[in-house]
Amino acid sequence: MTVQSSQDEVLAPPQDDLPAPPTTQDTPPLETSLTSRQITFANKNSALVVTPPPEADPADIAAALGLREPSMVLLLLGEAEGLDEITEAYLKQLLSRGIARTAAITETLIIDGGRDSGLMAMMGKGVADRGRKSQLVGVAPARMVTEAAGSESTDGTGRESLDPNHSHFVLTDGSEWSDATETMIRLAGAWGPAVPVIAVLVNGADETKAQVIEVVRCNWPVIVLKGSDGLADRLAELRQDRSAFILDPDLAEIVIDGNLAIFSLGSAINAFERLLEKLTWPKENLSMETLELAWKTFAMYDANANRQQQSYGHSQFWALALGIFGTLLVLIQKQLELSGRAFDQSFADNVLKFVILLVPISITFIVAASNRFNAGTKWILSRAGAESIKKEIYRYRAQAEIYSDSGTQDVSRELKLTRKIETISSKLMQTEVNTSAIRDYTGPIPPKYGAAEGDNGLDYLSPDRYLKLRLQDQLTYYRRKTADLESQLHRLQWIIYLAGAAGTLLVALEFELWIALTTTVATGLTTFLQYQKVEEKLMRYNQTATDLMNVQNWWLALSAEEQANPDNIDKLVGQTETTIHSEHATWVQEMQDALAEMRAEQTKDESDSSTDHRVFAVKR
């Protein structure tokens, strides 16, 4: 039921001895425990007023107000008294061009204290400037407000006027401003988790602190307007400093437990709109577009590294194989000469001589082409670039270090990740990699071997999931690689020993000529181990696996409270990524040194011998 009231009427719950107000066609049927009425202000704006009992269901209050289900609820907390002229101008623009405009476009419900003063009056003016297209609900104690013009009534009661630009009011029981907080919070959550709720804190004092605590306990995000003074600036300072201990228990609860987003008053309005959009995403859902582009860039460089590694490996394999084959042919020819079975100028003799001549030419061609196209260096640099991008992807997904809440107050996570990838790509394109075709990637996201099994590569990684899908996955990888390297080392060493034993046997059998072949094989494998640095790599992998295990053990030893500390989360992610990245950086340096030595050795071999080309494949 609705009642048309006069402007100077005090809005209080209707008494039992008053006649029942007439119903209007515009007001929906009300529960008997709720009363409502329509009021008109001097500026001809009308508003629906609902007076609920203390235990009214918030869904019933929303229904009595006739509210449409919003896409989002904005709770406006704080005050605007005492602001300087410039700060007040910034605030007015944010409320009008930021909040009111966004609310009109997105069907956002705005809830505040409803009074015709300070922050609430600014909000009402902002909505009015947009044609009152938004639902703006004021929640206040009935005994503290009046419809009389002016900021306070003249009867000495301290009542304040209702703002004439609000569309709805909820007048609660109680005689203190804080008595309306519970109803305000419950009304904001009336639509359940399907409708996100975001609080915006401007300035604020002790009364506002209690409201913010209630919001934090509801697990709703709070946008703190830094630069608006009061509680807002205090929270921004504590959050950015990430103090180890906060004396005030209320502030400690807000800063440590709250999902605070710091927004500097005076920043671009569209940045605030973007922040609202981000806060409506579930924390687990990161920007799919940004992550997909990051993974595609990683996959593109990774595929180029694989292609260059394959090209380099093939050239080195054939150079080595032809070197051994050439040595074998020379020995066959020599053996035939010693046995008196030379072919002289026969066809077979000519073919043998031609092949022997062709082998060193082929080796020289392969080595020259390999050095010219520099596939080895391109492989190493492309792999380094890909791994650097993967490091940033996992830091981003874990929202740690520069991607944490405190690290993304001025620049978004997405922009930081984009800038990191841009820097890595720019540096990579200033190397020899720029002279090869970087082919676009069209495969699955994440690419094969890009992420652990069961990881879609796009979700937010909580500390526990980061531990499993990143740290433990890499720990398993390095443990497996150490076992493979040990087997490879033992296998090659046994072949070298057997080649030496075969040489001794050949001497005993008076086949001294063939010792050159066993010597070539032994020397080749020894040089392979030298350039491959198998022993050094084995030690480095063992050290990396040990460092990762130490990080894992440290994390598991922490208490649940310590694991929730943002500093410890940063330490978990930071030490893990630094350990992995350090191993890659060492590998890059070692491989570059090995390639330089290899090219020098190849050049020396070309000048010393036409058949003894000790060119060896180096595989990651």
C-alpha cells in the first residue's frame, strides 16, 4: 500500500491508530509485515518508501520496493565532508561519469545512506544528471531522517533530510545511523551469489569502519578511493605497506581478510569502469584472452625452438656420421691396398675414390651451412624466450609478486603481463632469431608439454594448485631428467671403454690399421660428452631438483595461517620461478659457450683433415 505524504512530514513507521493508506496501481501487493508509501519531493521527484520490521526478509524488502533484479549491486560507503575543492571535483566526476553512467548502462543497483548531504547528495545528483535511469536506494533509520528541506531539521532532533533524487528508501528501526547497517548489507545480498556486490569506500570514520567490516565478512570486494582522506587513505596505506602487524583489530581484519582494490581518486574514469568489470569476475576466472595470447606467444617461440633444434641436430648428426663413414672408407681403401687387392682404374676403384673425395666436401658444406644459418643459436635463444614467457604466465596465474593485489593497484595484471611479453619478444627479435621465420601457432592451448597433465593453463592457481601443477610437476621433470642423464652418461662411457678395448683387441689381432676407426668413435663420443656437458648438466639438474624440494618442504611446514600470508605466497612462487629460470639461464650460457667451442673445433678440423671432422650434436 502507498500513501502520498507532504514534504514536511517526518517519515516514521505508521501508527496502528492511523487509517490505512489507500492503495495505488503502481505498488505491488505487500506482505502484512511490511508497509510502503509513495512520497513526492519539492523538485517533483517521487520515491517509494518501505518500512520493514527488524527481522524482515531482504527478498521481501526488495519485492516491496519493486526493484528489478540488477546485474550488480554497488554499496556506497563513507562521507564527503571536509574534502578540498579539487578532491571534491574529482569525486563528483567519478560518481556521475563513473558510477551513475555505468549503473544506467548495466542495470546496476546503488545503495547508500539516502541523506541529502555530502556523498549521498552527490550520488543522487549524479543519477539525476543521467535521467534517474538507475535504481538508487537509500537505507536509513526512520527516527534520524525527515522530508524537510535542509541538511538538518530545526526541531533540535538532529534529523537529516532525505535526498530528493533517490528512487527508493528503506527506513529501519533505530535511533542511530549505524542501526541501518545490517539492513543495508542484507538488502545488498538479497539476490544471492548470482548478483555480485561491490562496495566503494570514500573517506570514512569509525561508523564507516563497521560497515566495511560487514562487507569484508560477506567476502565482497571493496574499492578504496585513495586520496579521499579518512579511513580510505588509512586502508590504502596499510594495504600497500602490507604491514606485518596492525594494532587495530578492525583494520587488521579489513586489510588482511578483505578483498581490497585501491583506486587513486583522480585516475581516468574508464579505469574505474574497468576495475568494476574485473571485480565482477570470479577470482578463479582470469582474463582468458590475455592468457591465451600469452600461451600462443610461448607456443610460437617454443615451436620455433623445436624446429631450429631439429635442423641443427640433423646437420650435426650427418656431419658426425659422414666423418665416421669417410674414415671407414679410407681404411677400407688402405686395407685393400695392403692386401694387394686394389682395383687400380676399375669402376669400383673410381667409385670408392669419388665417394672418399665427396665425403669431406659434404661435411664442409654441412658445417658451413650450419654456421651460416646459425640454427643452434636460434634454437637456444628461442627456447630461452619461450621459458621466460612461461615464467610470467605462472606468476600471473598465481597472482603473485608483481601480479598480486598490492602490485596491481595502478596497472592491471593483464597490462603487466602484456608488457612483460612485449619486452621479452622485443629483446628476442634483436637477436639472430629475427632472421628466421616465426610461424604462427594454431594448436591447442596450452601447447603440448606447456602445462602439467590435468591443467587447462587458464585457471587461477591457488597456492595449493600452484604447488601441484607447477612446482611438483617441475620437480618430477628434473628427477626424471637426472635419471635419463645418468643412463646416457653411463651408456656413452661404456661405449668409449668398449671402443678402447676393441682397439687393444685389434692390435692383438694385428689389425692396427683399424685402430683409427675405434679411435675416431671414442674421440667423437668423448668430445660429445665434453660439448654436451652431461656431467655438469646432471649436477645442475640435481641441484635444481633439490632446491625445488626445499621450497616445497618449506611451504608444507607452514601453518594454515602462514600459508595465507601474501608475503609467503609471493615467496613460494618467486623462489620456484627463480630456481627454474636460473637453471634455464645457466643452460643458455653453457650452450652458447659450447657452440662457440664447437665452431672453433670444426674450423680447426676442416684445416687439419679432410675426413676427421669431429662435429657433434648437442641436444637439450
